[in-house]
Amino acid sequence: MAPAKREETSVIEGETLDALLRACVVQVLTPGQEGDGTGFFVAPGRILTCAHVVTGAEPGQTPITVLWRQQEYMATVLQRAAPTNAESDCPDLALLALDLELSSDLQGHPCVALLDEVKLGDDLYAYGYSYAPHQWEAAKADSVTSQYEGPSDEGRLYKFKAGQIESGLSGGPLLNVRTGAVCGVVKSTRDERTALGGRAAPVATVLQAFPDLATMQQRFHANDPRWRMAQRASATLSATPPVFQVPYGESACLGRKDTLETLETLLVPASETVAVTGLGGIGKTLVAATYAHRARTRYPGGVFWLRMDDPVRA
């Protein structure tokens, strides 16, 4: 049997977790709804959102417009777990389906990683379509930071504070900065005019409502390294400042603009190796040191300075 064909993915070294999360977020437009909502990719062709964002949409029938990277795609409700008069405790969740065969440019899209873990005081990050510069303009994507305050509604919801949750953010992902994974789905605001925060459906509730999603998540992230790479990049950036042992200063080398520009060009990507050669005393060391000072942000792991005139110390 021939091996399954893997979709091509775009891997960007050094891409941070918040940037990748934003790349997973979509705007959801449902016929008959006054406002817009948010959703996010959790598996190939699968978008998680809140059920109230797609109110009135018939499963498998009503076309729902999804905006991703300024392009329109059509989706339908695959599964819904919405509160009713008989089951008021039912979670406010919906899983949408996109036909990837009809939208070839969607193939290889990123997906968030879900993890049901959160502790008191954890920093959280949400992203969704909640910002409208003017009343007549369409909603634009906006960021919100907050903190986990504890369980709510007898544990059925997560409560978070210190973030302004506005209309349109419903259905958006709630990223736990500590774990580097999405821990919930933004459901409601505590006061959209202030930074009181809001409430979210926990990932545990999501996986209870849509049990097949756990297997789909595991299969996707086993074959797609982007989320793991972004977690590592973000952990590096949030850690203690990297080592920087370079002598002299950034302005120590004067009159070598062309040489420094050549170095900067040759050392892209930063993993390349370049040797600066020349007669003794013409300034090779100063050139190398000046470059290191100017380009230190390209090397999040740090910059070490080794003197090769002393092999034992080097």
C-alpha cells in the first residue's frame, strides 16, 4: 500500500506561538446574524466556534461564510452542542466543516493544539474579530490578554479577568501562555465596555462534545511540526535574556559599511557560516564584533565569543 500523501506546509523558523495562533483564526459570518463571530482551525477542514455564533444554521445545509487570510470560503455546521430549554447545561459549541478538495489553497492550513490545563493566575491570550473602528465598518481582528481567575458555573466554564471581551470575540481561542496550548473557547463577556474579562468553555468540554476531535488533533500534530516549533520559539523568547559575550561596542567599527552589509547578506539564514579573512591588524575582529551587536536579535539562543589564539580556553 502506498504511503499517505502529506500536505505541503509552510514552516517558519522562529515563528512565535501568538503569531501561529492568529494564523489559525477565522471570521465566521452566518446568514441572518446581526454580528460576526470568530472560529479557529482545530483539524484539517474543521473549525471550532460557539453554537450561538451560528444560530439558525441547519447542520450540513446552511452555507456559512468563513474569512481566512482575506479570502472567503463556504462552511457548514458539522456538529452542534447548544443549550436548549430541556438541556440548559449543554455547552455552547459548534464544529464547522470545510471541503478542502474544493478549496485547494486551504490545504496545509495550521491548527491549534488543545490542552485542558490551566492554573490560578495563568496568563491567557485571546484573538478574534471584535474590533470595529467605525460603526459602518466590518469587524477586524484584535488581541486580548487576561488572567485565569477560576472555574465558574459549577466548573462548566472558565472565568478570566483583566481583559476587555467585546462582541465578535465569541468562538475565539483562549491560549494558555504557560502551557503553550489552547485551553478554552471564548463564550461570553462580563462587561464588554470594561476590562472585567469573560468566560470560556474548557477544552475538556470541547472533547466531550466532539470526542473524535482528540484523535484528529493527535494525528495532525504528529505530522505537522509548526505548533511544536512555535512553542519552542516562544519559550526561548520568554526565558531569561540570552548570553551575549561579544566585546567592544556596536559603533567600534567605522568605515566598513559595505563589509558589514555583505556579512548581513551572507548570514541569512542565521545558521550559515562565514569566515572573515585578511592581514593581521586590518580590523577583522572589530567587523565581526560590530556585526554581532547589530544582529544579536537573530540569535535567540545567545552569542558566544571564543578567542582562537588560546586553543585551551576556546
